[in-house]
Amino acid sequence: MNPALSIALLLTGLQVAGGQKVTSLTACLEDQSLRLDCRHENSTSLPIQFQFSLTRDSKKHVLLGTLGVPEHTYRSRTNLTNRNTLKVLYLSGFSSRDEGLYTCELHLPGQLNVSQKNISVLRDKLVKCRGVSLLAQDTSWLLLLLLSLPLLQAMDFISL
Ligand SMILES: *[C@@H]1O[C@H](CO)[C@@H](O)[C@H](O)[C@H]1NC(C)=O
Ligand SMILES: *[C@@H]1O[C@H](CO)[C@@H](O)[C@H](O)[C@H]1NC(C)=O
Ligand SMILES: *[C@@H]1O[C@H](CO)[C@@H](O)[C@H](O)[C@H]1NC(C)=O
Ligand SMILES: *[C@@H]1O[C@H](CO)[C@@H](O)[C@H](O)[C@H]1NC(C)=O
């Protein structure tokens, strides 16, 4: 193949892969749970790594994701709905102790830079969530939940 053509193809591939940006991060309160909506581009079939975290008193706590290990205290309080360009995280039992800077980040394996958005969450400033539940339309999370339930139970059991 023509070397110039190969390079052009390679560059195009990289550009497509580089387009995985977090486009927005919003927070709202649903019952007593904090709901974070992280919207992002998805133009690749590569698995995207992601992470939700909370920075509080200059300390970063991993809530959920595939990049770092979620902290034990949050693991039992969070759940995730994963769609093509939207990730919804719930943190149950939200209180003023969970106030801080929430971050949603995306990372493509093999790429150095990370795309992220931050949102500062204060209990008094938090709006109530509106609109239909996303969960009713999606069944893959249910399957995932059912499959991971024994594992979660096992982990809880061990940690007791
Ligand atoms: C991006 O889309 C592909 C298929 O279109 C899907 O397999 C993949 O899980 C999506 N990535 C994320 C992070 O949702
Ligand atoms: C996730 O948590 C929220 C609030 O705690 C709850 O309303 C929702 O049903 C949960 N979803 C799943 C998939 O467990
Ligand atoms: C990586 O950085 C470049 C230059 O700042 C940017 O154009 C590109 O969108 C970034 N890629 C990701 C995945 O954020
Ligand atoms: C989000 O917050 C982190 C930690 O404070 C900071 O390093 C990062 O630059 C912020 N990102 C954006 C996009 O503002």
C-alpha cells in the first residue's frame, strides 16, 4: 500500500478514536439519591474506560468505573445505567457528607489524555430530577445486576 495512504488512514483512525469526549455532566436529586448524568460522544467500537469520582477536602474518592477501584463505602451505595452515549450514576442516601466536586472521566485504552467534566454538588443547591425514568427503557442493566448479585453478596459476606 502507498505509505502516504496508510498514514492518512492511520490518522483518520486516530481522529475518530480521539473524539470520545465527555459532553456534559449534570446532577439532580431523585428521592434521597444523587443522580449524575454523564453524556459523552461514542464513535468508536473500542471499549471506553470511565470513572465517576468525588473530590472532597482535596481527596479523590472513586465511586464507580473501570479505571480505578471503587471505595468500599461507595460500592454498596451506587448503581449505574450504561447507554451508548449516556452513563447515569445513582448514589443512594445522599447527605451533606457527600457534597463536593463530582467528576466523570473517559479514557480510551492506549490514549494518554482523559476527557472529563466536573460538577460541584451542594445539598441545598441540588435540584429535583424531572422527566421519565431511563431505567424502564433499558433491560441490559437488569441482566447485569442479576448476574452480578451473587458476586456482590459474596463480597459483602467476606467483608463482614
Ligand atoms: C460505544 O458504542 C459501542 C457500539 O456502538 C458499544 O459497544 C460501546 O459499549 C459504547 N461505549 C460506551 C462507553 O458506552
Ligand atoms: C439505582 O438506585 C436508585 C436510587 O437509589 C434506584 O431508584 C434505582 O432503582 C436503582 N437502579 C438499579 C438498576 O438498581
Ligand atoms: C486529546 O487531546 C487533544 C488535544 O488537546 C484533543 O483534541 C483530543 O480530543 C483529546 N482526546 C480525548 C480523548 O480527550
Ligand atoms: C476537574 O477537577 C479536577 C480536580 O480538581 C481538575 O484537576 C480538573 O482540571 C477539572 N477539570 C475540568 C474540565 O475543569
